[in-house]
Amino acid sequence: MDHRQLATDVLRSVGGKENINKVTHCVTRLRFELKNNKIPNAEEIKKMDGVLTVIQQGGQYQVVIGNQVVPVFNELSSLLGDLGESNSSDDVQGEKKNLFDRFTSMISGVFMPIMGALAASGIIKGLLACLSAFGVLTATDGTYIVLNAIGDTLFYFFPVFLGASAAKYFGLNQYIGMVIGGSMVYPSLLSFVGSEQQLTFLSLPMNIMNYTSSVFPAIVAVWFASLLNRVIEKRIAQGFRYFLAPFIVLLITVPLTLFIIGPVISYLSNGLADITTAIYNFNPVLAGLVLGGPWILIVMFGLHWAFIPIFINNMATIGYDSVMGLLAANQFAMAGAALAFGLRAKDKQMRTLGISTGGTTLLGVSEPALYGVLLPQKKPLVMAIIGGSVGGVIGGAFLSKVYAFAPSGVFGIPGAVNPQGVDAGFYGYVLQMAVGLVVGFILTYLWGYKPRNVSTKSESDTHGAIADAESVKEVHATQHSSASVQSVTALTVHSPLSGQVVPLANVADEAFASEAMGKGVAIIPSAGTVVSPVDGVVATITKSKHAIAVIGNDGVEVLIHVGMDTVKLKGEGFTLHVKEGDQVHVGDVLMEVDLVLIQNKGFDIVTPVIITNSGSYASVSGFEAETITTGTPIILIKP
């Protein structure tokens, strides 16, 4: 993969720097906030080498890349330069977002920059809990004290980190955000928490609360400061803004936070924690069933960002989160489904894809498996959801909880260790992982797999080498989302044209001659009537009408590509008799072609007939014949 080229292509396709408010990345995705989400061409981006898929959710335009996202983001950043602090979602006039999209966009924008450090800190705290529970370390050991400081620093000073991140998102100077967050956990102020001595400010009594590890108060305080800063800067001369605006903002925001914003948001945060706990306690097993598997869909649509601060808030207020204790199984269920798909796949590339992405999912990175295998294949996704729910039931039955925010997969295990010692909930947490893995694997292996070819980027590269690449890729991409092969007996494809049969190797186009598109034959037509080669449905017709894809009822995918470079005719000489979605039978007329016109225009009329999902079959071979008529068997397929 050429990281620079991919970054350049993506930047061009999303509308260039002028259309970008901001861009961040997570483990596998580039996350754009665009001024106009209608500008990008999703289909064009999906076909790029290195792109798994494109998702629009939560007010973001997300390009899923996988494990190579960091180097691509770095190249993209160098192309963009400094977008500037002012390019926050609230500052730029772009498309109007609904309230939920704005909320999830804000949450992801604030938390994403610190997620790596947050996950690492959670792992350290979890490992420390394990070492303490098994008697390896005690709280008085020097090693314990140092490790605890490393793992606990981010959580203890959470308002400081969130203050910086929120300030960047809301377009405020980050250091002002840090001062606001730092003032909330300043030691001298914390000494008044629970003290009989009353702290006053301008003779007004303050109700000082403990904001260490808190989540929402700092975010709301910095948001208020950003609004205040905009008002103040408009009323101060340019030469004095540098120091006078921060001076006024801090003098107003910090006391107001300690007086009103902090206490009010803290009470609301505690209420939110009580609500989620009550829902969980109503029936943990039912909660595991309802959330365990469908959480995959919640993540897929980006709705999980609404829950992230709630999870962290629960850990800060009550010491753990119960809902996260139900969600370990779905990650392993996805891994099991992907591994089963890989083991069942006949095609070597599909086998490698399934096994490799299943392995990365076990380690906590699920997007390659989700978007590269489960979602395109559909049934494995359903089986993973079932596995996640079954495992969630186990987690609910054992009352599993998570005590430290940690990543998914095996690295999340330490986060489930109770600091007071290993309990039944921890065993349930690990057990649900195993159950999710096994159930997802078995269901997919037995019932969730059907032979089917998933498009690869190497094919797209080959397509790009020919003049009519875009139309070929359009047909091929659509075929890959079609029905899969169901029959276990030999399949016959009938000739769509009358004429002379020639091997694909004789076609003057490397994409076809090399069988990169799939195996098949070529026909030099003697008549211009093109008929359906199978009983099935018309899947795709290119805009230039020169290529048509038919999906057989038995799952065979047939591409009929009339002539070489005939995409340049832009439909001239082609008369369609069907449209996409039409049911057809062998011999039904698909289109009429003016062969004389095509030849007079200087184009070769040789017509490849390709089985584009050849990799799903044991063999694809042409019948021995020099000449053929429409409706005569021409290709034999053995599953």
C-alpha cells in the first residue's frame, strides 16, 4: 500500500482541504468532520487500494482503513498542514447536524485523542489489581507504588486531560482548558472536601466537591469557557487579546465552575450512574442477552460514543461499570466467526483474510474482520451477534463488572479484576469470552458460511490498468454483494452470444487474459443479440451499457463485457431490453449490439464471458467448441 498516494486520493475525494473542518483517527479509521457530506464519492473511495469501507455516522465521514491507518493519517496530516484551532465543529458553517449527531461527534472528538493513553492506563491498573489479588505485590511495595502512579495519573487528573482535549475541540486555547481542569483538582481546594471549615469566595460560601477522575464537569466548563472567549475576543482590541481574553475567561469560568457548573453536573453524573446501575440490576441476564450481541451493531453505527463517557463516569463515581461487564463476548464472537469463515473458505485470499482478521480481533482490533468479512458475508455477522448475546448472558449471570477502562479483546481481561480480589464476576467475564468465541465459530462453521468471493484491492488495481476500469469495477463490486453459491452439483453457463469461441488468453487486455477478473471464455460475436446465460437476476448494467452482470439463482456470477474499451462509446450502439433487478431466464434477450458500428469506430468486438466468483469453485472450464450459438452450454462449473 502506498500511504502517500492513498492519503492524496482520499483527500481529493472528500472535497479537499476546503471541505474539512477537522480530521482525527482511531485504531482503524480516518474520521472526517466535513463542511458538506454530499461532496465525497463513497463508491470511489471504497475502491481505493487500502480502504475497507466508508461509513457515515454520528456526524462523521469515516474511512475504514485497518491497521495501516496511522501512516496514512500521518501522510494526510502533512498534506493538510495546520487546519487551525478555529476549525472546530462549532465554528464552521457547514451542514446542520441533529442534536444526537452533534453530541456523539463532540464526545468522539474529545475522547479520541486520549483513548490510547486511557486504554494503556486501564491495562496497567488491571494488571496491578491482578498482581495484588494473587499476592505478588502489596500496596506498600515500591514497585506497586510506582506502577499505581503510572496507571492512576490520567484517571486522577482526568479533568486536566479532558480540559485540554475539550479545549482543542471547542476552539479554545488548550492551556486555558488545562488550567480550568487543573483548578478543579488543585490540592488546596480538595482539602476542603468534607471539611467542617467553609471555603468562601468574595464572601460567598462554596460547596467544594472532589472532581478527581470526574468526566462531565470539566467538559461542560471548557465548553462554557469557549463560548465566553468568543464573546470577549470580539470586544477587546487585537493587541490586548493575547493575555486579556484568557485573564477574563479564567476569572469568570473557574469560580463559576466551582459554584455552579461542577456541583450541578456532578449531581447529574451521579444520577446517570444510578440509572444505568438500576437498569442492570433489574435483570443482568436479560441485559446481557439484549446488549451482548447487538453491541456489534451499536459500534458499527457509531452509537457507542454516547456510552463511553457514561462507562468512565460510572468507574469514577461507583468504582466500576456493570454494562461493560456484559460486552466482552461480542469481540470474541466476531473473532470466532471470522476464523470459521477463514477455515471454510476455498479461496486462498479469503482464507487468509478470515484467519488474519480473526486474530487481530482477539487482540482488540475488530474493524478489519467486521468490514472485511462479517458485514460483506452477512451470515457470519448474524452468528457473531448470536454468540455475543449468549456470552452476554454468561456475564450477566456471574454479575461481571469492569473496574478499569481497557481495550477490547484479551487486553481487556485485567480491567475486570476487582481491586478487592478476584471474584465470580471475573471468572464470568473470562468465561463469556470463551463462550462467545466458541459459539461464533461453531455457528459460522456449520451454518453461517456459503462460498462467496469478497472483492480484493489487488483486483481493483488490475482493473485500473484498463481504459474502462471504472465500469468493470462497478459491475464487480455489485456482484460481490450478491447471493452466494448454494448448489453442490455441477453448474452450466450458456452462451450469451453466437460466434467464434476463443480462449481468454487471446484477449488483448491483460485484466481478462490473466484471469484476474475470473475464469471464463471469450466470444467473437457473429450477431449482436445478447441473451441471458443463466436463470437469475440482472445485477448491474454499466452506464455505458457495454457490460452487464447476471447473478444465477444458484449463485454463479457472470459478467458479459461486450468489446474492448467500448466504455468510450458512452452507450452508442447498445440497446437494452432489461434493467437492473429484472428476473431473467436462459435465452432472454438482454440487449442488442450494433457490431458494425462498434467495428467502424475502431473497437475490438471480442466479448469476454467471465465467472467473477471463480474462486468459490473447485474448477471453471469452457466446453470444447470453436463456434457456438446463443443458449448452448459454454462453461462448466464444479463446486
